[in-house]
Amino acid sequence: MSLADVILSAGVFAVFIPYIHTSDNLHLTLSLGAANAGLLLAKKRFPLITLAGCLLLTWILSVLLRRSYPVTPATFIALYAVGRYCSRSVALAAAVVTILIGFAVAQVAASIPSYTLHNVVNLGWVVFAILAGAWVRTQKTYVRDVEERAERAERGREEEARRRVAEERVRIARELHDIVGHALMSINVLSSVSSRIIERDTRAGRDALRTISEVSNSALREIRSTLSLLREGTEPLKSPERGLDDLEALIDQSRLSGLPVTLKESMTDRGIPAIIGFTVYRIVQESLTNITRHAKDVTRVIVAVICANDHLDVTVVNDGAPASIVEGGGIGIQGMRERVTAIGGRLDTTALPGGGFRVHARLPLKEASR
């Protein structure tokens, strides 16, 4: 109950006061008028009870005041409340009942016919009060629905923004992990080799140092390029710098690090989407890094890239001692799986019996080309 409800009830009672002087029982009429106005304080929570009470009190007042039709401002407000807070069917039934009760009471309260012009006007006010309440209810419902839809849309935009930020963080972390991890591992291995051989084989030592410089410069370029694309709002995966053409250089770099890598390719004439080539490069890069980091006594590493009509298979197998990584574990394997899943592919990692590790990914060409 608000202050406005109290003021409205007081106003209804004030409108009723001029009719009191026509009553023979002043105190009873005054009390009924006050009760009629007071009932309106409950119109929002109990609209039907409020209307029923107003009709009963108005009936009694009509008999006391000898009015031909028992409709007062309190009745109109109660009818408005029914239309505002009840369903359409309930509001319609309330209007019909009010009209019937009004005509029945008019026959008792006055000797004139119930179908006078004054009563017809009151009948119109009954219908108007119900329709006004129903219209306000409809408008309020529409506004509430619009606001709820706007709130849902806003929450959806915020959730989408948070999701995109989270995905962007994961993607940046994945890119930097692959770039920095491979570069540092290569530098670590080559620096160890060069420190051992530079005294007895100066030329080989210089080649190792030159390779270290090339690897570090390449990593810096990739990091700089990735961060530049992110600043510009461009997705790195939409314009990758690495692809299938860079596999030979990657394999040669791994060979300089001491891995006995063999590359087997079986490609078709169809164009391979850039995202597929980029994913293959990262899978091979991460797999070779993991072999260097975790495997021992490696005598053979096979990298196979085979293209079929609707998919491309990339496999990296080594025969080293039992790997220290486990299937599905490690950030590198998780990153590879995320890359493959993002383009609709499947990644399998398997520790081989007797030693070694196998990484296999099947990448769909049709989905990636869309």
C-alpha cells in the first residue's frame, strides 16, 4: 500500500460526502462511505474481494440514499482494479455481475425503471472502467516483456563478451606456448650441442649458433606478428603465417637439434585451406618439441602428412623410451586438441607398447573451407 492509494481512498470519501445530507441515518451512511473508501486500500492484492465489498456497501448505500443505480466512484475504481490485476475472463465476468447486481438493486432502491438514461450511462462507465484496467494491464505486460527481453539480450551480450575474452586468452596462451616452447627447446638443445663441439669442429659449432639465431629471430617475428594481429582485432587463425610449405624448414631445424626425423607427404592437387596447413604445422611443431623434451634414446621419428578427398591426416611417431607424458596430459597436447577440435577434427595420442609415442590428427577439409 502506497501513499497514492491512501490519497485515492481519501478522495473517494470526499466525493461521497455531498450525498450524505440526503440520508436519514447520517452516522450509518458516513460509516458505510468510509468503509467503501477504505476497501480500496486492498484493491491491488485482493481486487475481487474489494469489488465484492464495494458492491455490497454500495447496495446498502443505494437503499439508504434512494439512488436509482448503485454505482459510486469506489465501484468504478474497484472495477478498474479487477481489469488491471485479473485475467480478461475474470474481468469480463466481474463486469457482467456488476451490471446485473446494479439493475437488481435499482429495482429495489427506486420506483423508476432500471433502464433509464442515467442507468445506461452508468452501465457505460462500468464497461469503461473494466476496459481501462485491462488496457493498462496489457501495456504494463508489454513494457515488462520488452524490458525482460532487453535484460536478457544485455546479459547475453555480456556473457558472449566474457566468452570471447576467455577464448582469446586461451588462443593467445596456445600460440605463445607453441612459439616460445619450440624455440626455447631448440635453442636449449643447439646451445648444448654447440658448447660440446665448437672446440673440435668450429664450423659445426658456428652452424649451430647460426641456427640458434635463426630460431630466436623466427620466434620473435611470430610473436610480434601474433600480437600485432591481436591489436588490430584480426584473428591470427584467419591469416596464419605458417603452413604446409614451412614443414621442411621445421623438420630441418629438428634434425639440427639431433632428432632423426623423416617426412612423408602424400598430397592431392586440391588447395588446402590455410587454417588446415597452419594446424598441421603447429601439431608437428608441438609433437617434435615434446619428443625432444620428454623422449629418450630416439632412433626414428616419422612425420606423415596424407591428404584424402575430404580429410587430411597428420601423424607423428617416435620410437624412444617410454615417454614421461601421459595420454591426454600436458598443456601442449591440450593445445593441440583444442586446435583440432576448433576446426571439427579429432586428435588421438597414444603411448606405444615397448616405448614411443604416437600423435594422430584427422582434419576435415570440407568444414575448414567454409
